[in-house]
Amino acid sequence: MPDWLEAIIIVLTQLIILIGLVSLLVPIFPGITVIWLAVLGYGIVTGFGTLGVIIFVLITLLMLAGTLGDNLLMGAGARKGGASWITIGVALLAGVLGTIVFPPIGGLIAAPLAVFALEYLRVRDVRGAWYALRGLAAGWGLSFFARLGIGVVMRVLWWIWV
């Protein structure tokens, strides 16, 4: 592969990784998955090699941990705020559907509304519903920092590979 073409591939991959990192600001958007897809594309186009396979496996494990951890932290925050498991499940579903129907902010609106509405219906108390919503927001905050840290580590690993 000519050096100029490899340089273009590296720059494009880096841009997609940066888009993935910036998109981590949107809790429902799968920024970590975007980073993983960029690295996968880089590996397919340039070849993996031994180092590439090892690093790609590590990046894949980080992507899975980040995706699972994201949902766990948000759910744990809502649960700590008093939300029921059913509310948490419905809020997750509302977030995903909201993002699909009204990208990119539909999920940001749908999930909190679902938490507040369902908890209000369940406990018949605005204060109780508000605490559950605050718990979800705290979980989102923690998950952002976790995802950002994982995304940065994924980027550093890719640079080691390059």
C-alpha cells in the first residue's frame, strides 16, 4: 500500500474515532461502538497482523465492558434514586426507541420522561419521581466519565497498533 494511501486511512480512522469520542456526550449514542467500528475498518483495510489482533481483542473487550457498564451505571443510579426495575427497563427501551425515532436527542428526552412518568404513576408522589430521575441523571454522569475513559484507552491502543 502506498504511503499516501496509508496516511489517508490513518487520518480517516482518527477522524471517526474522534467523532466517536465527541459523541460520548450523548448518553444513548453508541460512541464506543463507533470507535470500535473505526478500528475494525482500519484492521480490515490495512491488515491485522499479530499486534493488531491482540490490540483489536483488547479494544473489543473494552467496547463490550463500556457498553454494559454504561447501562449498569445508569440503571444503578435510577435504582438508587428509588426507581423500580420495570421503570429502569422501560426507560432503557424508551431511550433506544427515542434515539431511533428522533436522533440524536430523542433518547435524551424519552428515557428521563419515562422514569419520571412511571415513577410518578407508581408512587403517586412528585418528590419520589424526582429522586428517581435525579438518580438516573447521576448514573448518566458516571457513565459518561467511564465511557470517556474507555474511549480514550481505545484510542491510545489503536495508536500503539498504528
